[in-house]
Amino acid sequence: MSTLIELCTLVRSKNAGPFWLTFDVMCRDRAAYDLVTKGGALSAHAIARLYAVDSATVQIFHHPAALAVKISMPRPRIQGSAGETDMYGGQQQALLIDLVIEA
């Protein structure tokens, strides 16, 4: 059992325009990538549960050649709107880094 950050060289979030967030997950090696992608920890349903969004709006893109996963979802609040707390979307990965990945 490991956390996502222990299996990856990079876990980051950023804006994908004013309405979407995107997360980049780059694994250390093929074994880590296989573990991360096959266990369901980064499924649309798991991400939706973690971020309290509708799973139908979560998009997951697997890039095996790059040992990477990209996750996109609507921002909870439009960038720059009242009550929005992360203008650049650069702190949203905090929920992902400690995500437990089981073998």
C-alpha cells in the first residue's frame, strides 16, 4: 500500500480555462503506472467522490507511453468568481497526493 505521491514524480493541478481544472499524475515507472491505473483509485467515480462533483463530468485520460494520467473536471466555482479560493487551480491536488493506492 502506497500513497499516490510515493508512486509519482509529479502530481499537480492547474486551470484548464476559467471553468475547468486539470490534474497531471506522472508515475515513477511502469510498475507504479500499472498500480495507479488498474486499481480504480483514479476512476471517474473515485475522483467525483473525493472532490464532491458529478462523476459524469470527470474526464480521465490515460497516457501509457508517458506513464501519465490526466484528469479534468469542472471547477467548483468559476475562476475569479465570488468565493473562489484558488485563482490558478494550483492547490487542488492536495486531496490527491495522500490518496492510498492498494496493490
